[in-house]
Amino acid sequence: MKWSTRFVRLIQLASMLTLYASAAFSQDLKELGSTAKGRIELARASIVTVKMLNERNETISQAEGFLIRKDLIATDLEIDKNSRLQVTVATEAGTIRVISSGNYFLPYVLVETQAEISPLSLGDSERVAVNDPVYMLSESGTIVGGRVTGSTTIKNIRAFSMSLPINANDKGAPVFDRYGEVIGIATKSPDVQSASIAWPSQLLATLKHLGEPGVGAGRGEGPQFGVGGGSGYHDNSIPTSVDTKPVPLNRPRPRYTETARANGVQGSVLVRVLVDEEGNVKLATERAANPDGRLLVISRDRAMAAPAAGIAGTLQEALDRWDEVHPALEALSERIDAGRAGNARPFRPEAIAAPLPRAWQWLDASAFPSHGALMQKAFDLPPIATDPPLMYQGLSHQFLGPCDDVPLPSEADGIDFEGEFGVVCGPAPMSASPAASLECVRLIVQINDWSLRGLGPHEMKTGLGFLQAKPSTAFAPVAITPDELGQAWRDGRVHMRLHVQWNGERFGEPDGGEMNFSFGDLVAHAARTRRLTAGTIIGSGTVSNVSRGPGSACIAERRVIEKIDQGEIRTGFMRFGDRVRMQARFDDGSDGPFGVIEQQVVPAR
């Protein structure tokens, strides 16, 4: 009876542990968005098994690996130069022809170029922190989740430990972050057999350049490093030459063209496109003799820029030919970040115009309900229905750059700034759903939508909308593809704080995530009875939060709050010589990718 009771208790304990583990994995998977989940599921097609065979074709050892380049596999298999390697793809029958192998920070296998298999996107392992969620694919193809539990140093290399269990067959598998990007390669600790660790993606990024001048071994029978002998993963010997040059990669165009999208053609879409390791692009427009400026591609840290000459002369041209030029813009972006763009030069925001110095259409919404309610009181208007969204058509033939002075006729007009986020669209079909409309978003921008509050009430009451009350709108220097924001771009909203300073003093930092409508909703509303042309810009309206704590992104809102909370208005509008500064920041306080808007109000001449 005692043994029976103990057995039952052991079963109960095992069941509780199983339920606990399942709950933990379930909780971790809740942080994984649908886009990231899709990336990880598609990654299975890029994962391979690397086997080391003896002379009788018997398997000596094996590990997983994955493509980080069309012809390059990263793995965790300690390779013996006297053994033969066999590489098979997890999702396909047959083998991949091996050209050579070696060790350059990590074990690698050079293979015949795989046109049909996409390399995996590498994330930033420098940002990995304890308790961050991490994910792997099980043998059955399901996603399992865990947490980063700490860091460790093995053979002079910094790695991070994980709660994810890793068995012998998991060595060499990709480890993903919450964005679906590879932040490490799984392995086992040589010191603690039960410990699961991952080599950081920094090593993979270095390995990815193997075969370029001065980087590791070339293709074929060039010099190899750390082959056999258990030399570890830190051999950074640099040869003086390589035997061949890097091989250009294929960039096939998507089959679902902009023409099909604009005309609402429905059907299955199969896209095979090569992106860089980050999968995103920063774009800016340099002033030039022509009114539309010169298109620049900007480095990830906004330190360098290179003209997109030969790809697209202007941003409007790039938007008109997006399917065709986007892969080339990504390739140029990758070369700039790697320091391999010969025409790159320091990025100077003061020489930059608005990303689109002029546009076919500028539509501004009021998507933050707290701001709308306050503005009704400011303009002494009756309650306005906000479903469907409020939106007006503004001036679009002349936008201001991030550092441009703002010339205005009179301080008596009530000069005010308005911090916003916005999107630049590709062609949008008429009456598309919000989900389909969100797919039309090409770029995200940061906006200062100048207003003259003294003129606004009269124009609002006429029922015909703004004219004189809305002078030229200003834009931050850099327009970005949505992937650049990572998890800060979700639900069709920009989940970032917009930090605003007036004459050097803090004014507010409201969060863009409180939009009542997503940008998909706004694009769908704008396109309900018309098609939108590529280059249409749609604004969120002034960023505003229900809580008073974050402050405001415009003066009018602060004035109304003062009237409500303190019984009187204490803040005046801007005067000539005043300056305003706006910059979006991530939740961790790091600077956003848009750059800074910093402008001074001056009298018009």
C-alpha cells in the first residue's frame, strides 16, 4: 500500500511538473506575435542536418545547422578533416553538395549555392538580457519557448544560457528572439552537461562574411582554420588572401505585383525574396536642384549615407517601383552597415529635406480619442462622432525638413507644434479591408504638423476643413520600413514614446500605442471611395494619452488641461525665436530610428 501511495504521488508530481512546464511555455509563446511566429515556422526550410561519416559511410556524429548565406551553413559539429560530411535539408529529401568545411569562430560548411533556400535573418545578440523569451523549433516543427537565464564565458567567448532543454540532436539549431530573428546557435555547455547555452549571433554575423577579402577562408581549397583537433570557437586567424570572390545572390521579384494589388486582384501569393540580415531599410532625401531631392540609404546607426543612384533617383520613384527596387535598396543598406559601400559619406541631417519633399496626398487623422475630446473643448464644439475616423486633407506640395526654420506671418495666429507618427503608402485599392490596407504601408515617418490655433476654430465651424490654419508640415529625416521597429510596430501602431522639448525644456513624451484606430483602419478609411496613389502620406494626429503623466505633444492640449485642472490657462503659444525638438524613443529609452526634428519659428519674409 505504501509503494502504491508513493507511486500515485510520483505520478501527481510528474503531472504537476508537466503542467507547470506547459504553462511556462504557453506564457512564453504569448509574447510571440503572428509575424514572428510565421518567420520561425518558415525557418524550418533553412535548417539542415550535418553528419560526419567514416569511410564506411557510417555516422560518427551529427548536429543541426542552418543557412546564414545561400552557400554557407553554420553548425555546432566539431568537424574532423579526415571524415566526410553529408548535409540534408529538414524539409526535403536528398543531400546538398559540400564544397569545403572549417572553423572560423564557429564550425561552418561551404556548400553549392542553394537558390531555393532562404538564409535566416540574424538578430542583435548584444540586446539579449536575462529573462528575455527565446524560441526553438522542435523535431516535429512546433515552436517551444524558454527564457534567457544568464551569461557565461567559454573559451574566451561570451554566450548566454537558456531554460530551453537542448538534446544531442539540437546542437547547431537556431535560437530565435521575440521578433523571429536568430540571436544564437544552440549548443551544450562543455562544463555542465545539463546546461543549455547559445553562441551569440554576433559570431554568425562575422562568419557570414567568410570568403570576402581579408575574412577567413575562401571557397574551394583555400586555407582552413581550426579543422579537427577540438581547437574551439575562437580562432580568429586572418589570411592575407582568398582564392575566389564572393558570389552575387539571386533577388527574384515577387509574383504579386503592385498592379495586382492596386486593382484588388485576389489569389494565392508566393513570394521568394532575399533580404539582408536585418530585413529593413532607412531612407532619406538630400536636397538637390530638383524639387524632389536625391534618395539616400542610411546606415543603421544613422552615421553614414549613400546615394541610391542607379536604383531610384527619388523616394517617389522608389515607391512607384517598390517591388523592383526594394531588394536592391536592402542590399545597399547591408553594404553601408558593413562598411563596403564605396560612395558612403557622413550623414548630415541639416542637409536633409522631408523624406518626400512633396507628395500626391497628405491626409491627417485624429486617431487619439483623448486628444479629440480635449480639442472639442478647445474649439468650443459639440461632441463629434469618431467612428468612422476623423480625417482631413492637408497641404502636400511643400513639406519642411527636420532642421528647417518655420516661417509664419504672425505670433497672433497662435503658433503650435503637433507631434505625430505617420505612414507612407504604396498603391491602395478602393474599399479594401483594414488588414489588406495595412499591407500597403511601405514606410513609417515621424511628423511635426504645425498649426495656427487662432485660425482653426473659424475654419472648423465652416464645415469645410482646415486651410490657413495648417501651414507646411515637417518630417524627421529618416523614413523606415516597418521591420526596423521590431516589436514597437504591432497592431498597426507605433508603440514608442514621442519626446518633445520646447526651448530646451521637457514638454511631454506620450506613447503612440494608444491610437483608437490602427494605421490599417486609417488607410482603409481614406481609400473607401478612391484608390490611393503610391506616396500618399497618412498621419496619426497628435499623439496623446489618457493619463496626464506623460504630458502632451502640442500646446493646445496642455492649455485645455490647465483650464480643466487649474481653472485658468497658463501657457501661451510659441513666439518667434522659439525652438521645438521631437524624437521618438523605444521603451528602454534608446533613440528611435527616425532621427530628430529640431526647428525654430521665424517671421515670414
